[in-house]
Amino acid sequence: MTEIASEHRVSAWDGGESPYAASSKKLGMWLFLMSDTLTFTAFLIAYSYLRVANSVDWPRPFGEFSIVMASVMTFCLLSSSLTMVMAVAAAKRQQIKKTVIWLLGTIAGGVVFMILHANEWIELIHEGITPASSLFGASFFTLTGLHMTHVTGGVIYLAIVAYGFAKGKFEAEDVEVSGLYWHFVDLVWMFIFPMVYLLSNQL
Amino acid sequence: MSSDHGNYNRLVLLVWFSLLILTIVEVVLAYQTLSTAMMLAILLILSFGKAGLIIAYFMHLRYERSSLVLTIVPVVAFCIAMMFIMFPDSLRILNQ
């Protein structure tokens, strides 16, 4: 906040105005998340479109066990979002050790999610559902694969931020920006989970 | 920041807890016998509610300046709405 107040002394012609009262890093992350939202929406709509158009012989491989596992995965992501909020709050108070511990908790949540999800993929592939087997396989693996890529990237990103913050290379703001990304990954799963898993029994 | 630190933690915990409850409601709902359209509508409403909670509190957008909110939210909402233009076509294929 103090940064922004002092910036107002600079003339608008020298970049002294800050209409969003947000730093360029944060604004950049928001712009990236906007475009990423549209990518995920396109994949979700593609999945739903194919599902509606082919609903007669659409595979429904998600039994009760899969739903329980998917719920556990949802819980992991939700809780990792909570620890991420704690990490951002600790980083703002410059508590380096606490920040790193909360970030490691977030990473742990992400890794558990990845393991459970990979396990589920392997089971599906053993059942003969592969990206090349059917429309379901293609759209399901594209959608969840893109999400898994984001989780994997997010875990690496958070690890780098945790390391850099502990070394003093990164500021509290960098932790906050990485938090925005992580919450977005969580948010996307909040749509994939009901649309792909919970609606599997229907129609 | 330090004075309302405890309050903020409580708020965040409350948001996390409501997200969990909404998820449990969704899972329970998936095993009820409802028409698909009804189920889809309820699940979508709950999901958008969850997304709103995450964006507003976890991603902190509620506390940003409104110019930032107005730059991000309407554009994304409009683009997503536009993407649905071709969706009814899937029903045509289904009923062919």
C-alpha cells in the first residue's frame, strides 16, 4: 500500500498512475488466469458437448470408489488452498519459516492429488479407456490432462517460490501471485469434479 | 494487518468450511434420483457459488480496487457466455 501511495507523486506521464492499485506481477497473473479460464471453459464445453451428443453409449466408468477417491482429491485441493492462504498471510508478515512450512503443506496437498489422479488414470487405462479409445477417453484425458499439467506446474512453481522466499530472493508479493495461480487450479477442479465425475451416473 | 489477523484467519477457515460443505452436498446430490437437467442446474449453481467464494476470498478479489474487478469479471463472463452459442447443436445430434 505504501508503494502505491508514494507512486502518486510521480507524474502520470512517467507511469505514476496505478489505476488498478495492483502491481504489474499481480495484474499479469490475473491476465494469464483470464486466458486460462477460457482454455479450460473450452475443454469443459467440448467434453459436455460430446457427452450430450453421444449420451446413449457414453462410458460411465466412475463407480462409488472413484467418486470417493475424487472427493478425497477435492478435499486435498481445497485444503491446499487453505494452507496457501495461510502462506500468503505469513509472507505478508515476513515470517519466513512459517511461510515455507505452509507452502510445503500446499505442495503436499498438490502431490497427494497428483498421485491419486495418476492412479485413477492407470486404472482407467487398464480398463481399456485410453485417450485414443473413444470420444470419452479423448475428451476426458484432454480435460483432466490439462488440469494435471497445471497442478504439476503449480507444485514446481510453489517449490521454487518457497526456496526463493527462504533465500530472500523473492518478496511476499511473489508468494501472493503464486497463490493466485494455485487457487485457480483449485477453482477449475471445482467444475471438473461435478461435471465429469458426479454427472457420470446420469442420463 | 496484524490487528485483524485473527479475524481474517477465522473468515478464511469459514470459507474453507463452507466449500467443504458445498462439496459434500454435491456428492450426496449425485446419488439422488433427479432429472438430469435439474441435477445439472443445481450442480452448476453450487459450483459457481464455490468459484465465487474462492475468487472473492482466497484470491482476494473482494478486497481489490473495483476497477480491477470490473476489468476481469465481466469480460471473462461475456466470453464464457459466448462459448455456449454452439452448445444447443449437441442436442440436435442427439435427437437426429
